[in-house]
Amino acid sequence: MKKLLLTLAAATLLSFSTASAAEDTAPKSVIHVVTVSWKAEATPEQIQAALDGVKALPSSYKGITRVWTKTLKAQGDRKAAIVMEFKDEKALADYAGSDAQKAWYKSYQAARGGSTTFDITN
């Protein structure tokens, strides 16, 4: 009986430490995923300008910590994906309509045909 109680106690402690470890490693940042189809008439230069513009966002908007632009695989009618990592949900909310977003949209909207956005966090 003593052995069973010790085993149950150990299992309980292990389950709490596992849950706690998962919470400790779960980032609080927000991943902003945009799948994009480019306009049929968009030139390679316009597409590159849009990608270069998003790569520059972390230096013009401090709430963005990382950006990914190299699409390895795309499905359906979307030809690219752009991912931005925001410091937190407030940084994402404040980005909407910001000067940084407006500046990037000048090049992005010249090339973008359509897009779908997903915002993901823990």
C-alpha cells in the first residue's frame, strides 16, 4: 500500500511539473501569418519590394520581433506566406493603422492580389 501511495504521489508531482514546464516554454508572442496571392500583373520587382518592405518592419516598428518571407511550400491559389512575430497582443493591435504598416502597405498592396491572415498565440 505504501508503494502504491508513493507511486501515485510521484505521478501527481510529475503531471504538475510537466504542465508547468509546458506553460513556461509557451511563448506569449503573437504569430501573424499572411498567405498571399500576387496580382497577375505584379512584376518581380514589385513582389520583391513588398518582401523587402516587410523585412524592414522590425526596425521601423519595435513591436515586431521577427519576420519570415521565404515560402518553401504554398497550397491552393496562394503563392507566398509572410510571417511576422509580434511581442504580444497589444503590439499586434497597435500595429493596425500605424505609420509602419501604412508605409509597408504602399509596396505590398501594389503586388498583393489577395490574402488570408491568421493570428496565433498561447
